[in-house]
Amino acid sequence: MKRRLLFSYQLLTGFSDTSTGVLLIFEPAVTLRLMRLRVPSDTLPFLSFIGAFVLSVGVACLYGAILATRAGSVPKLEVVWLLTAITRCLVAIFIVSETLSGTLESRWTIVAISDATFALLQAIGLAKGWLTDAAA
């Protein structure tokens, strides 16, 4: 059961970030509209660039789903969790900072909350050895 939960978590985070990244790359205006977020239209090319980073986190999480199905892959999955948690934490800090300064509208905090939640969950999981337990 634990392995199935880990696999499901990796798929959830992986498909979420991968799809968001692809949408940001190819259709940034549509993506933001779907997320009910606004930015100046002249920033859309930069959002496509950011989409590449979001996509990379998603692909890393999908790789983690593959690792979750393989015995002996815990050390590699721990690296995936550490690096994606660091990325998510930095994104959350940046968004909170920018919303507090008024640069980003307050609706962006939902992105910060989701990234911070995943980062915290993974940090706790790493500290408590959840990945080792799930692989057992």
C-alpha cells in the first residue's frame, strides 16, 4: 500500500507540473487564464521560459514515479525529492515576497501554498525516512 501511495503521489505531482509547464511554454496566456491569474501581456515570453523550469520539475517527479516501482531506487528518489523540494520552496518564497510587495496579485499565493505544501511534505518525508518505508 505504501508503495502505491508513493507512486500515486509522484504521478500527481509529475502530471500536474508537466502539464502546467507544457501549457506555459506553448500557451502562457491560456494557462494563466485557466489559473485565474493576470500578468502584463509583454511578460508572456518570459512565462514560456518559466514553463521550461516547471516542466523540468514535473519530469523529475514522473521519473520519481518510475523509481517508486523499482527495488533499490530509494537513494535516487531521495535526490528527486530533495531537489524538487528545494525548487518548490524557493518558488514559494519568491511568490510570497512578490505578492507582499504588490508586484504579483494575491491570487498567486495559491501557487505558493501548493508549492510550499509539497516541499514541506517532502522535507518531512525525507527526515522521517518515508521513502525507505514505502520501498519495503
